[in-house]
Amino acid sequence: MALVDPRSARPTRAVLLGAAAAGLAAGGVALWRRARRGPPLPRERSLDSTAALLREGYLFIGRRCRTLGSDVFRTRLMGRPAICAQGEAAARMFYEPGLFTRRGALPPTALLSLQDLGSVNQLDGAAHRWRKALFLDLVGSDRVAALGAAFDAEWRVAAEAWARAHRIVLFDEVREVITRAVCAWAGAPLAPGEARRRAREFGAMIDGAGAVGPRNWRGLLLRARTERWARRLIADARSGRRRAPPGSPLEAVAFHRDLDGRRLPVAIAAVELLNLLRPTVAVDRYIAFAALALHRHPGWRERLARDGAARTAFAQEVRRLYPFFPAVGGRALQPFAWRGRRFRRGTWVILDLFGTNRDPKSWREAEAFRPERFLTDEPNAHNFIPQGGGDPATGHRCPGEPITLELMDRALAWLAGEMRYEVPAQDLSVRLDRMPAIPASRMVLSGVRPAGAPARAAPA
């Protein structure tokens, strides 16, 4: 049969019908594929939103969720497709065991500043659960109480020096207090001249993780120095040149054996030791925010001084409302369906921690500071996620939350009960385009003195 009518040089009716059938088939396949994937996600119009993320910081995801009328949307970050989500339902999806990996989900600069290659956070499945069990054992109640006692002792020594000073920067001072306490607790006590240096290194790692440029470069540079110190600790503990106290975190990490029965390479063991120490030092931010909240809500002071349950509720509300780390990323290990939509293996999903903790669908008066909510309502593992969600034993939730609450409780007991001080005029604003955030003045206190001591006159 001729494909073209020779008299008119036009396609024959058969060709036209065939083309129409082929077009309908192709369209049907496309519709089938689209239906299989589910309705399309709202998409941000920008070609790439990296600059907007850096400019808006903690508010980036929440603003677009409100604009698009959806708690999940598509965008591009650093040239790569990404799905951003917030809220309890999104957290349940994100923390489904075995669904996401952290490998390839953080910018390399943030990964190297924080978890680093080969760490527990980069593992999945049985290997992750086995390594995670090491950390969960180290944050048992008796160990956490011992760390709290060490923190208390270091705060007491520091408070004596603060009482002789006209002013202190609480954030900087608490960072050193925690560094001294956690290193001693871990079995690696610091010499007097070493604590300030280690505190500066830990602080730079944390401060540089959310930055691009010099702040990040400084964090990476100082991390290299800290890793050399940690590798020496591990090597010396194994060789016997340094005694690792029995049952100490240093001993546990240095002699830990993975599922294959072999000890961790020295470099990886050093990384894991830092993954215990560095996040503990990061509680300095929460303590600075707790001091800021106490300054803004002085009516809680008397209650916090005498009531442990109130201190816990106050600490939890600080963790809910004040900015810590803004978001966490994961890559899908396998195809999955959520809310009628199908997602491919390798999909990059970014969960908004800050926005989920302030989600009005989960929290009444979400933007208000209301510690009493934690005295009457119990949050769940997916609507309250300041340090991640889900079960820390089976997923990637931070196992160090008991340490955070212990140190915050002890700090609030000092700030509300055992110490008196003034908060002089200063810039207490918190910029949400700076990640991780901190009060601009880093919380300056003056006239620090024991409770019951009279206020000192300001120097002329």
C-alpha cells in the first residue's frame, strides 16, 4: 500500500490513522506514567533556590510551603532537584526505617564539618544499628548523670571566675565549661591550657557547618587539628601509652568492633569519638537560648529554681521554639509511595526541622513561648524533632537528646536558682539567615554572683 497518494503528494488515510493511533498510544503511556506517579508536586518557579536558601535560612522552606499551599514542594538546590517538606506527616515519611540514607544528602562542606566520612550517620541497615548501639549505650541514664555531675563541677569553678569579672559572654564561657566536662567524662581530661583551644575547635566545626565561605573554611581547618588529637587518643589507648578508664567512652570507642568483628580504623574511631564530643559541646547554643528565654520570661525564674519538671518543660520549649539546625536531608534508598505520589530511588528529600517544630497543625499558639504545654501534653517522635525524629535505636535520630536535657536542666538550675546576674543592654536579636543561629551578642551577663549575694556597683 502506498504511504503517499502520488496524485496529491499527501499522506494516505492509513498513514494519518496510524499516526493518530501512535500519538494516542504515546499519550496514553504518558498519562499512565503520570497517574502511576500521582499528582504532581507544587514546584517553585526559580531555576535554582540556593541563593534564596542562604538568604532566608531557617524560613526558606516554611515560606514556600505557605505560598504554595502545600507542606511539600519541588525545587532545585545547588543545581540538583530536591523535595522540601515540613510537618508531622513528612517527618513520619522521612524517618521510616530503611527508607532513606544520609549518604549524599549533605553538602560536602557540611558533612566534613560535622559527621565526616565513615561515621555512623553514613551507615545504613544492620551496620548502622550495630554502630548506633555503641552510642546508645554511652548515653544510658547512669552515664548521663555522671556527665551532668562533671558539668556541674566545671560550672561551679567557672562561676567563681565569673564573679570576679565585670562581664562575661555566656555562650563562650559555657562552651568551654562543656568542653572540659565532656572530655573528662569521656576519659580524655584536658590540661588547663588545652581546654580553651579544644572548645574553640569544636565551636568552629559547629558554627561552620551551615555556612559557605570563610566560616566554613575555618571550621574545616580547625577540625583537621581536632581529628589529629582524637587519632592520638585512640592510638594511645590501644597501645597502652594512655590509660582509657574502664567503661569510659574513650575505651568503648577505641575498642569497639563492628559486625565484621574488626576494630574500627583509627581514623574512623577518632571521627566517632568526635561525634560524641562535638554534639555535646553544641548544647552551648541551647543554654544561651535558655538564658535568653529566661530573660524574656522572668516569671518562670522562681519555679525553675525549685521544680525539676518545670525546668524540663522550659528546656523542651526552648528546643522547640528557638533555632538549632534548620533541616536534615536524605536520599531514598528505594522507590516509595507517599500521599498517592511515587518517588524514585535516589530522590533527595529535605525535612524542615525548624518549621515542623513550629507547625500550627501540631502546636497551639505555635509561635508563642509556652513551656506549660510540655507539662500537660506529650509530644511524639515526629511533631517534635529539634534533633531529629523517629526512634534513635532504629533510625537516624540523634541519640544525644538525654545529654542535651541533662545539661540544660543543670544550666537552668544555676541560671534561675544558684546564681544572680544582670543582663546589660546588648543586641539580643537572633538572625534566622545565619545558620546555626545564636543571639547576636552571644548573651552577655554582668555582675555574676552567688544567689543571696548583694549586687555589686558598676565600675566607675
